Amino acid sequence: ATPAHASLRPPNPRLRNRATQPRPPAPSVPRPAPRAPHLHRRARPHVSHSNRAIRLRRAAP
């Protein structure tokens, strides 16, 4: 499974024991919901990229 040159390289210490470390405990307090989700919309909701729409947008002042 391991390539032949894998024994020559030292193992990556970051990857070695990532799964063995215990996970941090989950916060007992639930995170607060965002205050006004309707205000968090994008400035331009959707921009069509058809050639016709691009031409119309370029022609618009």
C-alpha cells in the first residue's frame, strides 16, 4: 500500500496523530441565531451571464 520511497521520508508530524487526539468538547450553550437574516442578503441577488443579458447590461447607462 505504501510506496517504496515512503520509508526514506520521515512521517509528517501534522498528519500522524490527528485522529488520535481527543476532540474538544462541544459548547454547552447553543450559538445565538443571527438577528436579521433577511438583512444579510447579497447586494445583487443574481446576475445572469447569458450573452443577451451581458449585451443588455453593457447597453444600459
